[in-house]
Amino acid sequence: MESILLWERFLRPQIIFEVSLEEMINAGKYRSMQIKQLLHMYKEEKYFLVVNQQMPTDFQVFVSFKEGATSLSVFRSVWQTYWLYQNWGWSDNIFDRLEQSLVELRDRFPDLLQQLTDAGWDTNNLSLKVPKEMSINELS
């Protein structure tokens, strides 16, 4: 049986799940202060998302999930990726883009869930598999 959709990769925008933190940091060419900023930005999410800056011609996103991530976390990461993909050119600063995408996610994602509920979806019963092989443990 052939798999038509490989869960770990989407075509456009290209989303790669289960990426190690080291790969994510290298893809973004981040320095120590930027890593701290990234950790702070994603403290309320159950995932980390970075844009691969080593591939400037193709839009590619790496996502890694924290322990405790749910189907909703996967859905949120996909929503954020698509927002970034649609609004990519407005700033040269990658952190401005990521931060704005998180603001948009927090403002607009509840509306999407409501629209899905109104259309008959059971948003409490989403079935998106959370990749567990490379989950990140949070230290308090």
C-alpha cells in the first residue's frame, strides 16, 4: 500500500515535522540571544516553529513538538505556517514575522475553531497524530 500523504512532509508550504532542536537552530542560523527570544515566543505553545533560512528560494518550515502536544497543537502549527507563507514578504526581520504570526494565531485561531464547530465539526475530537519521536521536554 502506498502512502499518498507523508505526514512528516507537506509540499507547499513545505512543513517538516519531527525536526531536532539542533537542526532548527542551524536552519535559522540563530545566536544565543535569538534562541532565548525564540524560546520566550513559544512558551505558551506546545511546539516550536522556525523558517529554514538556508533555503531562501523555497519556503520551508521546521516544527518540533513539546511533550504534552495534542492534535490541536499540530493544527495550530499548520495554521501558523500557512499564515507565514501567505504573509512572508512584509518584514526583513524573521522574529518580527514569527511574532506577528503568533499574534495572528492567538487572535484568529479561535474564530476558525468556531467556524468549524458551526459547520458541524467536533473540534474536541480532532485526530491529527502528534509526532512523538522527537518531542522536546520543557524544563521549568
